[in-house]
Amino acid sequence: MYLVESYMKKEDKIKFLKNLIIVILIIILCFVIFSKFYYQRTVVKLGGIGAMIVLSGSMEPTIKLNEMIIIKEQSEYKKGDIVTYKDSCNNLITHRILEVDGERIITRGDNNTNVDSSIKKSNVQGKVIFHSSILGFVYLKLLKPLIILILLGYVLSFLKYIVIVKILLKISRYC
């Protein structure tokens, strides 16, 4: 009898962990969708870490078009770091640092011949710590309206399931 009870407890723990992972993924998805539609010219960050899609080939072959990059705020940036910064027109640009001169930084895309105008260190949004073409592909496909509707339908049905389970649990306690 004890083995059956401990097995069920382990099974309940596994279900809880699965549901927790699903909820975390749903929260991340909602955050990504929200940030994409409402903050198009800024990097939305959680804990100093942000994600975005590269929209040009200026950093090829290192970072390709449509790759997802993960950036992290740093206290210091050095020559050779790949950083994302805001230019004078408030566009987000990801290029490699060629030179750091006090509070100014000079950058250039790996695939560009011309050096960029110098920027203030305060314009740097973060250093690229990870990039992936697979995640970029998935991210771009998730942002298509039809897929968003399908995912929202899944989220709503999952939430409905949680509410029904809670109601049934309350009813079973009173019976």
C-alpha cells in the first residue's frame, strides 16, 4: 500500500512539474508577443537580458539574417564584443566594437566595409551572449497571426482546464 501511495505522489509531482513548465513557457510567450507589438524600437529586458531578431546581414557570417540574439547588459564593453545599440535615429543595431575611447564606442558590422559613427556607451543595450538561427525561425513563425490565435486558444483551454479541476477538487472535499 505504501508503494502505491508513494508512486502516486511521484506521479503528482511529475504532473505538477509539467504544468509548471507549460505555465512558464506561456508566460515567456506572452512576454515575447507583448514586447514585439508594444515596444518595437526598444529592447524589453528581464533581469538585464533581452531577445530580438537580426533584420540585416551586416554581421554575416557571424550572425545571419533572421537569427535570434540574446543580449545582456554589461558594466564594461571591450574591443571585439558584439553589442546592440541605439543609433541617432533610435534604430537598434547589432555590430562589433572596434574601439572603445572613454565614453564613446566605434563599431562596424562584420560584413560592412565602412565604420559606424561613434556612439555613447549609454546607447549600448547589451552584449550578444547567444545567437541561434533555429530560435529565430521559431520566433518568426510564432509571430504570425494565425499561429498566435492557435496558441491563445490553447492557453485559454489550459486555463479553463485548471479552473474546472479546482472546482471539482472543492466539490469533492464537500462530498
